[in-house]
Amino acid sequence: MSATMKAVRLPGGGVVEVIERPIPRPAAGEVLVKVRASAICASDLSLLAGDALVGDASNVPGAITPGHEPAGEVVGLGPGVDRVAVGDRVVVHLSIGCMRCAYCRSGYIQQCPEWKCVGFDVDGGDAEYIVAPQEACLPLPDDLSYTSGALLVDNFGTQFHTQQRLGISGADVVGIIGIGPMGAAAVATAKGRGATVIALDMFAHRLDLATELGADLTVDVSDGGALEAIMSATGGHGLEVAIDCSGNAAGENLALDSAKKLGRVAFVGECSNVTINPSEQMIRKELEVIGAWVFPVQDYFAMTRFLLRKNIVPESTVSHRMSIDEAPEAFDSVANRRADKVVFTFD
């Protein structure tokens, strides 16, 4: 094994570099994972700009290797590791916590007061190797590829947990607003749960993907008639469930407006500022509205069983596979919407 590895560096200002870094050594309780697949997330674009969406604001831009969606093979063990073995196929959960507080104990590590995010606070998977606590390494079933595995720790994990909370079933008409990578996972998951799915986006290729994933109806939101289309499709009642994955004000308002009385709404797309009318859109309709972010680790095994049982293939939502040497092109393609979901794959 060479003493160095290739890794992505995002020093800010839109710059993407592929550099040589020492291969990390696992400390006590950590494992060394040879990365086989690592996905780019839209939140990584904040690192590209030098203004991280999450993580410690004091982190120096470019000091942390990005990539919070990695999967790979365990190739080394630190002292005291007893739950993971060399040769194990794993995905690395993006959350690292104290493992002592009530949130960590309940599986909601992302709510830990000492929470650190892989790829933002500690080195991530956009590299040939990554070290991670053994608690963060979750077994990847043999029937799921490494590329599919990379999509479990964010898109599909988040959607599985979100839709469990919403109680989505075959009795529901579900509207998915924004068919980027998260929205695509939402479509596949809702169809797996038996729902009738309406997919909404402004890009034709995304709506085509939604159809391939099982959406019953697709709606182009660019003409301003999305709400009318939903009402027409639901006999004027609206949606039992609306899930916004767009992360913009228009999408979040559409979710609230299109949900029927006593309906359920989830905000998944990140949005820092939106104007809503709580009285008209929520209170008088008696909506159940939740925020959804990441997923608790205890959902992982149920999620993988669900995907395998329903024959859902997460990697079918990938638009591009690239090598780490193509990282500048990969990030530029995501930033400029020439690609929706890029996964770095490694030999």
C-alpha cells in the first residue's frame, strides 16, 4: 500500500483540487475504509463556495476532505475495535457523536451537542481512504452495490425515516416537490410503500427519471399551474402528504398549499428564509408539519430490508459516475446543473 492517497480539496471560491495526502491511520475505536464509492451532495456546494452549510464555522476552508456519503471495504482496524472486521463491506454514517447523551443513545446522533459531520468536521469519503469510528460503519448487504451503499446514508436513509414518520401507505396520494437526488429517493420510497405519487419539477429529465422510478403523474412546475394540476388530479381535495425536497420558498409554499385538510407535510430541502401564512396554510387546515434531517441509525437495518424486499435499486438515481481525478468537472457539473447525482467510483 502506498503511503499516500488521492483526496479532494475544496479551498473555497469555487476551486476544486485533487491532492496527495497521507493515508490516515485508525486510532483507538476507529477503522480504515478503502473507499469504493462516494457521492456528491448538493450541500457540498457550500464547501465549494467556502461557506459550509453545516459543521464548525471555524473550520478552515479546504482543511477537511469532503464527502459525507461514502461506502467501502474495511482494510484496517485501530486498537479496541471489536464490532467490525477486515473485509467487511460498510457504509459510513455521516454523524459522529459522543455516544453518551440521550440523543446518541436514541440513535439521533445528529442532535448530539458534540455532533460532528463527516465531510464537514472530519475528513470525508472523497478520497481513496477514510477513517471512521466503528459505530459509524454500518454493514452493506451483499445484494447492494457500493454505489447504492453511498446513497443510503443521506438520500434513501432520510426518505425512509421521513416517510416512516409520516405513515405513508397505499391510502395516500403523495406529492414530491423537487426531483433532485433527494426527491428521486422520495419517489422510489413512496412507491415502495404503495402510495400514488405525483412528482413535480421544472426539468424534463428529472420528471422522466421520476416516471422510471414509478411516479404515477409528473407535473412541470415552470408554467405556474402546479397547484391546479394537483387539485385536478385529486378531485379538488389535495394531497394526503406533501414532501418538499426543493429547498426553496416556492416549493415549501406549494407543499403547504397542496396538502389537504388534516394532511401531512415534510420539509426536507434546506431553506433558510421563507414567508408563509400559518393561519391559512397550516392552522385552519390542521396540518401535521415536520422537519426531516438525516436519519437515526436504528432505522438502517429496516431500510436495507425494505429496499431489498421492494427491489428498489438506489443507484438507479445516479446520473453520473466519475473518477476522483475528474473531481473539478464533477463539482462544476453539479453546481451548474449539468448533473444531478455524481458518484466517485474507485477501482
